[in-house]
Amino acid sequence: MMHQRDGLGPQSTVGQRYALMAQAGEITDDPAQRQVVAALDRLAEAIAVKRLHSKSSALGWLFAKNRAAAEPVTGLYIHGGVGRGKTMLMDLFFDTVPVRRKRRVHFNAFMADVHDRIQQHRLARKEGTVREDDPIPPVARALADEAWVLCFDEFSVTDIADAMILSRLFTALFANGVVLVATSNVAPDDLYRDGLNRQLFLPFVALLKRHARVVALELPTDYRMEKLSRMPVYMTPLSAETDRRMDDAWKTVTRGLPAEPAMLSVKGRQVPVPLASGNAARFSFAALCEKPLAARDYLAIADRYPTVFVDRVPVIAEGLRNEAKRFILLIDTLYDRRVRLFISADAPPQDLYSGMNGTEAFEFDRTASRLVEMQSREWLDDWTQEQGSRQESSSRSTA
């Protein structure tokens, strides 16, 4: 949810909030985004009319003859490349649309919820507590009762189990009055491209285009990467301000999506990840270097998360040999695996180890050098290109 801004009430429009953010320098005012803003405000207005029409209130008669109000509301499907502002615009819409029963969710999380509900219905049918054999209609009714405006982030279809039920599920959702707003990296016609039994999926594409206006948001600038490119990845010294800057970087990398603890399975053991969101993970120095972790643990982290945050690295005293060895191993692993590292530390890289003798002092020179290199524009540009190539390859690969 977006925070209410000074001078704007809870029912302000997407356009008003967008203009205020641009005026404050938080975003770049862009003509292509403005077109999407206008479409979102038109949709919000149609939803408001629909809501008033459907309410059994004294004002209902005012809309009784309004034929447009009785028609289904056509949603919006916004597609374009990464970092173009799609999620930000949809979140502005979600925050301002005057509806209480609304839901904003990552599409994959939504489909996981749907499969769970289908399984629960089948168990209830087996136990005789429900009568309907087909789980899709009751699941759709329950979802529509909970939220009749559904906002999906990162709409994509790679799972055949999802692909095979989407047409029936959304036919039922739309029949129950659900309005869809979605963001995606691909146009509807490219969803589930080359997927198994794709011909069975095509009716959903046609259904989607009937119930949602398709809008392309194609801009020459990746605003998220541009913002990230201006952010430092090594922040020192430790302070409340440094913590805040790390938090800001985390919100930008994760696009403000929910984060929660996770677990990585390594040779039968569980390695805790204190905070994870998408392809980013966040640890404290203590969680990574004061615990008995080994090379394979750091490899598992690096292979799972292309972006890693490490908070509050202290100056490591000579007596803390185990912590120094683990930190050296950690940085070596992240460097070798080409992981983008955000780090807050109490000193510059060359001053992070106070020891003057022993193997650790010699090896730490390499660690400091790598920490400096991982801050360089060349390193970060290479990382961005690699991730772009991986995303493009992934988008061509389906179940």
C-alpha cells in the first residue's frame, strides 16, 4: 500500500499522485507512463460507477437507467520490459481505487492459493461436507466474494497445471463480476509460448483480451535499474542513516514486494535465510559469519540469490579468526558466482580486518580488492547484462 501524501485524500486519483511524485523528484514524468495513468484513472472511474450501481442504497435509482453501469467493467493488462514502472503504476491504482474488497498479489502466489483451495474442496467433497464435484465454481465464487478487483503483478504462465485451468477459472471469476488489472513482461499472445499443449491454453488468451484492455508500456529507460545505478552498494560507516539507505536499496531491489524468512536445503541440512523476496536475500554479518557455515552453504546462497544484502559488517579483530575466514570465503564465493552485493560496513574494505599477522591478514587483501571491484560500474553493468540474458532465456523456457 502507498502512503497518503500531504494535500491528497484517500480518494485521490492515480494522476494526482503521479504528478505529486514527479514534482517531488521521486519519479521521472514520462509521456508513455502518463498514458497508462490515464487508462488506470478511467478504469477506477468505471469501477466507482459499477460499485454505486450495485449498492442497494437510496441512490441506486440514479443509476438504474445507466446502461453502462450495468455492463461488465473491462480491466487492464499492462505489459512491457522490466523496470518500466508497471508495478509502481498498478500500486498507485490499487491504493486509490474506491473499493474495499480488492486484492493485490503476485500472480504465482495467487495460483498457489487457487491450487490449495481446489485441493481443500476435493478433500471436503470426499468427506461429504460439500456437494459440488467441480471445484472451480465454488473456488471462483469464494475468491470473488473476498475481492472483486484483482491486481496481479508479474502475470506469467510457465506451469502446465496453471495453464490447463486458467480458462475455466477466469471464465467463472469474470462471471462473478471480477475486474482484472495485471502487469506482465509479455503481451497476452506470448503467454505460455511454446508450452506443452498450448492449444488448450489459447481460449484463455482470447478470454483475457475480451475482459481486459491491453496496454503496452515500452520505454527506452529502465527506471528501476537507473535508480539502482545511482545507489551505492557499499555503505559505510555504520549508522542509522546507513541502515536507512540499505532499507531503501532493499525496497528498490524487491520493488516493495513482501519479504519473509526462507530455508535452503544443503546436504540434508537447513540453512536459514532471514529475509528473502524474489531473487534477493538479506542477511546480517552475524547470520553469515558468526554461525558455523561452510563453503557449500555460501554456494547454495549464491546460486539461489543473484542479489545478496549483508548488514552491519564490523571491523574484524585479529582474534576473530573464524569470522574472518568465513567472511573471506563468503566474498570469494559471491565474487566467483557474480552475485550483486549490497553491504553496510563499519569501515572501507581495506580497513575491515584489523589483524596484522597470519594467513587471514594476507588473504584479506584479496577480499578488500574484490569488495572494491564489486562496487565498480563495470562490475554492476556486467551483472545487469547477465541478469537480462538470464531473464530473456527464462522467458523462452516454459514447462
